[in-house]
Amino acid sequence: MPVYEYECRDCGKRFERLVSFREAKEAQECPECGSRSTRKLMSVVASVRKDDDGVSSCPTCTSGVCNL
């Protein structure tokens, strides 16, 4: 089952939820306020590159190697 990101239209809380493809079309309950006025967000996909030595580098960590 995939993880989807949602945002509550009432309180602005962003949250993730592991749901089936069928459930993904349904409004999810906000864990903060309980509202079902939520929307599914587009997720950002991270990619990790390897240099010529086979070392992975991650653009978000300062050490350059984060074992992702």
C-alpha cells in the first residue's frame, strides 16, 4: 500500500497516511482536528546519485553521504 500526503483544509495540518488505492480516493480524517475536509498533495520524489567511486550523495545532507 502506498503512502499519501494530505492537507486539512480546515486547520492546515499536513499528514501522511498509508492507504489502499481504493481508499486513496476517499477523504481522509485529519489527525489534528478530525475534519474530513482534506486534499491529497503531490509528493516530492527524492533521487540519490552515485559518483564514480560508488558513493551516494544526497543533496539534503551536509556530509554528502547519508546511505539512502
